[in-house]
Amino acid sequence: IILHSPLLSPNKFYNLKHLNRPGYTSADITLCYDPATGLEQAIRNVVQQAEDAARAGKLILFISERMPEQGKLVINALLATAAIHHRLSVLGLRCDTNLVVETGSARDPHQIACLVGYGATAVYPYLSYDVIDRMIGTGMLKMGAMEAQKNYRKGINKGLMKITSKMGISTISSYRGAQLFEIVG
């Protein structure tokens, strides 16, 4: 599978989710948890699920914060992605597994760059696409859904190129999992 960008369109995400080819197995990992579990234990549970899936030979792990049940909490996608990436790297399993993050919390180039920088192979920002569709439906955007989504992806990809080039990095694969972030201020 070749992706030209770590940002997935709805169509590419759908095709990845429904890929039916030998050797391209996947696992779904939800970031929703019961509040009684506690955040720390919920992260440990998600990381264990990812480790088990990687050991079982799953090529793609779909990490999703979408559609929590009422009364459930959601682990932040960046926190969960970083924890999963780190654990799989320590165990030597990361190179055999791709992390596809389905999130509503990443909407701009910086947020998507953070997810990639902490280990995401690809990001599907479902909420951004939902907002675009709603804006078209209400007449706030005067263009078709495909054109609006294409413009959004083009803007995000330009932002990602600007972020990585300022750091002297020429490819997304060099940026992925590099954890090249500093706190300023």
C-alpha cells in the first residue's frame, strides 16, 4: 500500500478499512473506556491490545476515538498513539505494524504533524470532513464535497511540508516517530 500523504481522504480510509487481501490483516482498537477504569489503566489496556494485535501479525492497527458510548471517556489520540508506538518500538514490533489514527482532535497541520511525529503512519481526521460536509449542506461553502475535501487536504499537506522542512527533514518517514518536539515558553 502506497500513501502519498499521511492524511487520509474518506475514500482512502474506507478502502483501507475494507481491504480484503491476503497478508493485509488489521485490528480495531477503540480509545473509549469506562471512567471507573481510570486513564492510566485504560492506556495500559490499549497498549496491550496493540501489542497482542502486532504479535498476531496484524499489519494495520486502526486506532479510533470515534463514537464513544454514553458514559464512556476517550483517551486522547496523541497520548494513545505515542504510548502504542513506544511500546511496539521497545518490543521490536513497530516496523511490522502501521498505526492509522481515526480522530476528531486533529484538524490542522500541527496536530496532524504531532500524531505523525509520535508514531502514526496515517491520520483520518473524520471531524474535519464532517464539518466540511455540514458547511456545504448549509450553504456556507459554495463548492462540491470532493473539491472542498481536496482543498482541505492540499492545505494540510502544504502545512506538513512547511513543518518538516523547517526542521530539515525531507520525508515523512523520517519524521514519523522521531518525537522532535520541544516546549517553548
